Amino acid sequence: MAGDALDPAALAAVRAHVAAARRVCVLTGAGMSAESGIPTFRDALTGLWAKFDPAELASEEGFRAQPQRVWDWYAERRVGMRASQPNAGHVALAAFGRRRPGVLSVVTQNVDDLHQRAGWPDTIRLHGDILANCWLEPCPRGRACDPAHAAAGRPPRCTDCGNLVRPGVVWFGEMLPEGAIDAAERAARACDVMLVVGTSGAVWPAAGLAATARRAAAQVAIVNPHPSEIDDGAHWVLRGTAAGVLPALLDTLD
């Protein structure tokens, strides 16, 4: 396993495994988006928002108690995400996937759309999409109304039944989308190489995907400038950023 600095020999070894792999699964976390200027969840709790507990801004209970406050916080985060751009790591992943059809699966804990804008629309999103809206509750009348047609407000609401619109993200205490976690686990079990990029390894069940891949005989490599909670479970630890390491790891591989 590599030490505390990016080891050229380790980089070359992981690159060789990726070059030979039939299936590669990449799990990305907040560190990857942070390189594009998107603050991590807790780093976004600054200024006016610093006085709030995260659960007040990212839970159903918090939203029901203060819907305008929560809506405004997400609206502010959306502005920043729309202004951000994919970094070299996003671009390198998407370009590799296009050169190797059927090889790459990308699983992300991030709620932005940077992987998609970089050119990888099939990204598996474990924690939802901050730029999407959904209804807080199922329609009491059983209708399939589009949240886009809700009456304007902070937050918008249905003019018929009063149902509130909420951001399409996974909040504290909520289950991950069943289809997303199932797809992520299938990708982890099927891969020959798993890259875990820019995640602390502290959020489950996403953090367990690396162990799932390793149990299925995959090589596991961590790409992170900082230690993570799952470093000891990896074959390789590449101490560097996504934007720095992924192009060196993936560019020119066919």
C-alpha cells in the first residue's frame, strides 16, 4: 500500500490494473466536487447558516418545522452548484468511459450534476439530485402531478392539496433510493478494480462498497489527499486529488 505521498510506482500499478480490467467501478465523494468549488455539506454551513444544526436543514422534521428556511438554504446551494464546472477528474472519468464502452460504472455520493455535465449521464446517484424537486408527500388524491407545476413560493406548493415541494436529495433518517443502492452494489460486485475518490469513508452504506468489491476479488484503490476511514481496506492509497490523480491514472488508456 502506498504511503502518505503520491507514489509513482503505486500509480503505475493501479494504472496497469485499470488497463487490464473488464469492469471498473468508481465511487466519488464530496472531495471530488470540492475541487470544483462546491463546499462539502458541513462547509456549506457558514455565514447565516452556521448557527443551525445540520439536522435542521437536512431532515424531513426540519423542513416541516421551517420549510422556508430549509428551502432558502438549498436555493443558495443550488446557485453555487449551477455556477461550478466539472474539474479535470470528472472529465478524465467520462473520457475513459467513452473510450471503453461497457467498462465504467460511476457511483456518486454527491448531489450535484458535475459527472453528467462532464459527459457521463449514467452516473448512479446514491444521495439524490439537489437540482431536482419532488413532493414532500404522496398526493392524497393519487395524482401524478409534476412539481414543476406547483404554485411559486418558498417552497412551492400544490394549489389543489397544499402538498409542499422539497429538494430531491436524501435527508438524514431517509433510506437511499432502492434502485440506486442496488445498482451500486451490483457494480461493486462485478468490477475488477474499484477506485474510491474523494470520500471520507464515514457515510454508510456507501462506505461499504469498497469492502463489497474487495470480497468479490477486485483491486481497491483510494484516491484522496487526506486519510479516510477505509484506507486500511484498500490495496492502494494514492495521496492526491481527483483532478490531479485521475487524469494521470486514466488518460490515454484505451
